[in-house]
Amino acid sequence: MDEYRYIKFFEELRINDVPLVGGKNASLGELLSFNIPVPLGFAVTAKAFDYVLDTNYYTIKEEKISLRALIARDIKKISKELQKEDIKSIEIVDKICANIRYIIEQAKIPESLTDEILDAYKKILDRIGEDTTFAIRSSATAEDLPDASFAGQQDTHLNITGEKQLLEYILKDMASVFTTRATMYRERAGFDHFSVKLSVGVQEMAGGLGGVKASGVMFTDDPDSGNPNVIVIRCTWGLGELIVQGIEKGDEFLVFKHDPRTLRIIRKELVKKEKMMIFSKGSENIGTEIIPVPSDKQLKFCLTEEEVMQLGKYAQDISAHYNKPMDIEYALGNDGKIYIVQARPETVHSQKGDTEEIFYLIEDPEKLIEDGLLVENSGIAIGRRIGYGKIKVIESI
């Protein structure tokens, strides 16, 4: 098949393709354009998302209704419930969203689209090997909502293999447009739910058949202070989802970049790493699982200094290309190669004004411990600064 209507290989994409394939997929193509090592793959475009919604029909009380119209009915119910603003309404919305996801997951992918997906899948396998497993990644796009942020609202599925699982998880990714979190975000922001579409990325798992040794995130400016002179690199053993999800903090390296010609590690923080995510070894051999970190690796750095410096160079190159601070996800394969799996603009300090009041509160830690306000050796720090505001207690979700 030479011509695709609904498929774009990553190397064909550039950042101006965001309306077609979403920010995540467009960025992967852009990274490949200036020789950043990115695992290969292809995007199922946002047009395919619309195609699925508009070609599935159901008969309800002798009325033929499209999947899109069926979802629209449920969205009206969600809008009505959220006007009540009570906990019970949230529970009802959660159930409605679960129902929307279920009917999308049970939908039929049109034959012409299925043919394109499987043809592109075979072409990738021809390039990288029949036994390769894939990440199925969501990449939301909203052409008329340039200031909207959908990061983390949709699903990613790792270690997927075979045609059947590929098609199944593409539908699951499409359905994740209607997670409770994503739906409530759009509802409260006043966005038209159908203005947000989903492109699905089908990407070779970093490390290929050899698997992943370690993974993590890095920021081209300090995410806590906004300091533009340092790169912050965090890493944990295995797949990086535990860091992305905030379950594990990971080791941290601070790389000084004031002189663009040289990089220098100015701080290393080693943490005890007790959990790691790996490819599942279950009966179906798909997905992931969390296992204990071997005792001899719990207090060992995940990255060598050479690997940190190489990551720092990639971070500099990516930030310079986009001309803005970037939030980057990476993986280190057991083959020793570094892979960049995502790069997106940093969205905290880059959007602040020119002035910001910062206050520092100094307290006696011994007194805080004595009063039960500080617990020793417990918890994961979310930053090195202090925020204040009104506390709200949510009894249940």
C-alpha cells in the first residue's frame, strides 16, 4: 500500500502537523528531523478518530444512531450532573464516562482503516524485527484550542504485540479521550468535547528486543526554580512510568550548562529505589508489571556520568531547536543506546510573568518533629519551594 489516508510514519511528521497528529506525535517527527534518537513508529491520525465515531451505528428503540450521537447524549447527562457540584454527581459522571469508553472500545474499526494500520505495522516490523513490541500512545489535538493542555489525561499502553492487540489497544487509546479527568477538564473549561480529537502513536518500545535498563525525565530548566542555567535529569530502573506518575522519585542529576560549549555535573542525589516497572512476563506476555528492585541495585545510580552527559547534550540540542524550555522523557536500552521518547514544552516557569514574589520560611526542624508536624525519612518531595493557598478536603472521588 503506497498511499495512506489515515496513517503518517513519524519521519514524515513535523511540528506543524499538530492539528493532524497531536503534539506528542508531531514532536517525535520533529526530533527525528534533527537526528535525535527516537524509537520508530507511525501515527494513526485524528481523522481516523472521527472515522470510527461516524461509521459505527447502533439500533436503540428502533432508532439507528451513530456512535458520535450516542456519546453526545451521554455528554449532555454529564453537563447536567456537573452543575450540581456534589460528590454523588462525580460518581455518576465517572460511571457515564466508563460507559462511553466501553462503547468506543467495543466499536468496529472500518475495514479500510484496519488495512492501513496493519500495512503500516508490517512495514515497521520489516524494518526492526518481527518480535518487536510497541507502545500505544495517545496524542490529543484540538485545532481551535491552542492554549489547552491535555498532558497526562489520556492513556498509554506499553509492551503490546500482535495485530489483534494492536487494534484492541488503538481503540482503548481512542476511548481514553473520555476518562473522567479529561472529560471534566473539558467540561469545566467550556470546551466542545468533539473539538478534542485523538491521534494514536504506535511506537517501537525503546531498547527493542533487549529491553530497557533505565528510564526517566529531564528538564532543560530547573522545574522548581526556573533556573535556566541547569538541566535536571531524573532516572529510575526499568520503564520510566513510575517517575512520570510520581510513584518513584528516582536519582537526580543537576547539570550546569551556563557555558554552552561544556556541561558539568554539579550535584548528584542517590535515592533508594524499591520498585521498578518491567515488560510483563505473564501468560499473554503483554503489558507491564511492577517488581521489587534487586537489593544490589537499590542504592546504585541508574546512570553513569557519561550517560548523564550524553543526555545533557540531547537536552541542549532539543531546547535550542525549539528555542524554549523543554520537558523530555527518555529511556536507556540494555543495548547501551539512549532513546528520546517524548519532548514537550515546559509549562510552569515558561508561562510565568517577569516578576514573582518568593518567600523563604525557616523553622527549627527538631521543634517541628517534636510537635508532630514533620515526619523524618518519609515521603517524596514534590519540589524545593513552598506554596500556600486554601486547603480543600475531598472526602471521596
